[in-house]
Amino acid sequence: MSKLPRHLIAVAAIVPALALLVGCTRFGATLDRPEDPVVLSGAQLPKLEGADPMHVVGFSWDGSAWHQIPVQVDERDFVNPGQVLNRAASAWATLPDGTPYRELVYTPPRTISAGYTSVATYTPPDSDPTLDGNDEVSFLANDSGQQASIANGAPPNVIGSSWQQVAVTDPLNGDQSGYVYLFRSNTLTGGSAGTTGVHYTFRLNAGDYETQYRMGTTSLAPNNRVGPNPETSTVVTPSYALTFGDRWLNDGLSMTTAGADGHDVLERGRFQFNPTTCGRSEATFDGEQTASPYEGAFIADISGPVRALRSYIGTNSGQYTIGTDVFYPQREDSSVELHVHNIPGVMTFDDFSTGLTGLRYFDDQHPAGTPITGNGSTLGWSAPPTWQMISGSAGSIVTTRSISTDIAGLNVTGYWLDHTYAAGSARPPAPCTGDLTAWGQNGLRVTSAIPCTDPTRYGTFDGCPAVQGQTTAKSFTATRVRYYEVPNLDTSAAALLASHAQQAAVGTVSG
């Protein structure tokens, strides 16, 4: 069975109903999730726990032969954020009862093999150098193949007794499945089969990270300084390219999917409390706009055979708030784990390149779309949008945003602003960062107050514990998934991609 080219699947003028198609992977699986990863914890792979992470390898069976595929192991560990921020041990974070506070974070690989690069940070390597239960193993769903049997024999250069079959299924379509086989090896590595084409390059303009990065005055020398840390970092994949100007600043995005014209569509990704409050934003988090306190560092910068990881910490007084971006060939997963005193609300949205013509905005409640022209158009929602899309000749970006929290009664809605401001005119709401034009700004907004989400705080901020020893902090994690697709994608295709983001491909391990 041959796989239909993605541009034929996605363009509405050719195929209006993507959901009616059944695709095949390059190794003959019926799974049609070409953009999506499969991510397993080490705990799901009992025969591989204790293995050297760099020597966990994957194979697919095409019905007659084995093919090695890119597999990546990312180590994670519980780390005190004070260590990441290069603080004296006496200043490391503690819980209200005085015990150390640790967060589960990605850690730099202890050793580097083919397909991997990593930037040195103050985050220590995993305290367990082997594949342990909280580490992650990833591969692409599109690399899955047909089911094999032990009677077929193990692939060459692997330890056959470590055989782990991963059956990958689509929870939205029980007729689709694929198989990947994971092993230990003494000679092969996860990158021996090459990479998926994701390349992340971290470039700090000032030079070496550990000696030059400004982390805040509570850090040890030479990092005990405040101010911006300009970057010219890039992520380049077969489908898109991103640029980063500072820790929280994504300031460029162009698509290289079939037919895309290559224009940079993104002015910047943005964060604020609400549309009219500029005291906190991605610019204050990074020191681009002076604000106190200023705290920030990188946790990990890793480029591997399957995906790249960019993980960072610090949002002014949300000093232990963590942002993580995970990049795949045609998809990007981002999360913000909020750790801060009570705040009046929060919003996250994208601001597109001023003056770029031919773009339209769509979502599940506005399927007809609206042109992005800076003309002051308004939109409303009866519920938070389940997906949002910007589409035109530059390509299509399908975005889902969700919140995982134990905070009851949050008010959540979509956000839209498309307005050009004349010099000297009133600007309600005032653009907090970037230029003076809101060009197709869209995202998600929490309009209600968010109580304390920082478990280390007590006695000082409303919503945090009043007495040392109490822990009442809430949890709040915002997640965004972006798909990078061909120009003028049909809304039915966007809705299907959103459902894939919301119901991930499932990997079931046996053997």
C-alpha cells in the first residue's frame, strides 16, 4: 500500500474529508498519524530499564525485513531549581516545612552519541545514569511497521532477550495500528539510523552559557546579574523553522511544507496577565523590559535523533515557573508549569507579522474564518475554542491549547485582536511588547484570578499558605500543540489534527 502524499491529503480543493482516508507508514502499518510522536516512560519498558540510554534502539518490520528507526531517550530527574539557577546550596528552594523542593525536569545527557547535541547548563545529569522509570523513550508513529514474530528472529546487533513490542493504536480509529520493536544493543545507538531531521541550535549572543548568562542577583558569580540574554537560536525541521530571541521569546516562524511561500509569519509569542496590564510579559520575564525581581535560567537544550527539547525556568516572581518546548518534524508541543503567588489571570497568544497579507483565522466556532487585515474585527466564543488556525499562502498553523489544573471554577475563553493603531491615537488595549499593531493575535485567556501555585511560598502572598509547614498550593499547567501544515488547509483537516493532539496515539508494550 502506498502512502498518499500529504499535500493531497490536506488541501480541501483536492480532498475535502481527510477523515475518510486511510494512510500507511513507509513500513506498511495502517496507522495514519504522520505528524505525531509516541512517548513511553521507562517504567513501561521493564526489559529496558537499567540500559544505557544511548543504546536503546528501535526497529520496524515491513513484512520481510527489519529496518532500524530513530529512537530517543531523554533522561529526567527531580532537581532543586536553586541548582539550575546556580545558587548557593543554602539558598536552594524548600517547602514550607523546610524539606527540599524538587521539580521533575529534563536533564542533559551524560554521554553524547550519534544524532545528539546538548548545551551545558547547571542542571546536573540524571542521578541514575541508566534508563529509569521517569525517563522518556520517543519515536515517530510514522516509523511504525507491521507486526513481527519472535520466529522472524531479532534484528542484527541487538540483545534478542530484551525484545519489547510496542503496539501503537489510534484511539479515534480502531482499524489503524502499527508496531515498533525496542531492544538493548551493545553497539548500535538510537541515532544509528539517522535522525528525523529536527535540528535545534542554541546560540547565546554573549557566548558561553555558564559564564555569561544573567540569572538574577540571587545567583552565584558570574551569573549574579540581571538583564536580557539575547539569542539567535534556531529550530529547523523538514516542515518549519523557528527563531528565538531570548528565553521566553519565540520571534520567528516560517513553514517549508509543500507549496508554502516561506514568509516569516510570526512577530512573537506573547504572555500577559490580561490585555490591558503590561507589568508582566515575555519581555519582563527575559529582562527586555526592566522588572523586579528578575530570575531565569535554562534547564536543558537538547537536540536528538527524534526530537529537540528547549526547557527553561523563571518568570519574575514566578521564579520556579517552567516552560518546555518539544520539537518534532511537523509538530511542536509546549507547556508552561505555573509556580507563582496568586495572579489576576493569564493569557497566552501569538502575534503575527504586521502587514503580511493573505492570512485568515479559523477556529471550531468560526469555521468560515476571518481575514487578518488589522481592521479591528471582533470575535466571540460560547466556550474555549478547541482549535485555532492561521492559514494562507505561507502555510497553515493548527494550534490547540488546554489547561490541566485542580483550581475549580476557572473562566477560560478564546482571545482575538486584529487592529492597526495610528501613531498618537488611543490604543485600547495597549500593545505591551513588539510593534504597535495587533496582527491576528489569537490564543487563550483565563479571565478569573489564579490562586497560589508555588508550593515553596507561605506567609507573604495572598492565596499562599499563611503558616510555615502548610502546603495549599494549587497546580496549573498550560499546554499548546502546534501543527505545521500546507497552505490553505481545510478546517476538517484542522479539526482532525486537533483531535490527534487531544487523544494521543497509544503505545502498548508486550514481549
